[in-house]
Amino acid sequence: MNLSSWRQSLFELWHRPPSGYRPGWTLGQVRRDLQGLDFSPHSTVMGTFRCPQSGLEFTLVERPQAQFLMHIVVCEWCLRVPSDRPGQARIVLRHTGAIRRQGVAARLVAGEPAEWQPLLHSLCNDPRLLGELLPLDFKRLELRRDEQGWQVRLEHFGASEVVNRLPGFRRYIRLSVEQRAALLGSFTQLYALLREF
């Protein structure tokens, strides 16, 4: 076995789906949680949701994550916001507060600080956006800016599946009514805000 075939085998082993992963099952559960939204499938593990009232459109992709004797299937939510302005940036958002959520912190990971300072200020201080983001239970929320515009990428604590092999169990953590409202409200406010930048 030469070095390149050894690397290829290692890559395939590392990136293969975990044992017991059912592609598309978690996405089907999320579709139930998001009843009333239009859905267009792209593949077994990916589809686009559209809100008929607001026209808001976002994509959802299953992401299986293997761990010792278990795996988690999280969903990555992606909202695209078109923009004609040039510039690249990557911003990470997180909740602040040790015990209770007190606000939102925005950190510029890539980009020119002076160029994006007004956006960072708005992300942390816009009252309508904070009203939606503070109750939202997210693990990761990232804003990326490229030639096509903005991409909002979010991983929620809910809308995910936990599968354990020892002891054997499966559990879907549903997206509650409150979290659904906070998620759609956050996307709506982020879309409106990012269109200005």
C-alpha cells in the first residue's frame, strides 16, 4: 500500500457516516417541526424551506458527528442575504452572561475591523435583533461575507438527533414552538440588517 492510497483510506474512514446513521430521518423530523413552511428537497439530507408569509428562504443540511459509542445528527441552517457591496468578513456571534443571557457579543474573525465596526455595533445593540437572538438556543452562529453576499450559518441545540450504542437509544430533540419563532424572527431581523451592509 503506497502513501497516497493509505491517505485516501484514512480520509474515507474518518469521513464515513457513523454506524446507525439514517440519512434524511432528522430532516423529516424538522419538516414536522416547521409545518406550514414550503419545502423543496435537494437531496436526502438537504432541502430549502420557504415561509409563505414573509418570503424568507433558508437551507437546512444534516451533519452527522461521530463520537465515542454514539453519534449526533445536527442540522446546519443557512440563510443567504444578497449584497452588491464588495468586502469579505467572517463574524461569530455568541450569548453573553454567566448565568442569564444578558446580550450578544460579535467578534470579527476575518475582515477589516474599521470597515465592519458599524455592523458589529448593530449586531450587539439592535433591540429587535436582540429580542429574537436572546431566547434562541444556538450552539454556533456565524456570518460570512463573500462576492455573492452574506451567509448566515446556525447550529441549533434542538432539531437534532442523539444516537447511543451502549446503552442503545435514539432521541430526537425537537424544535419547540418558542424556538421556532425565535429562529424565524432572528433570520428575519438578520436578513433586514445585513441587507444594509
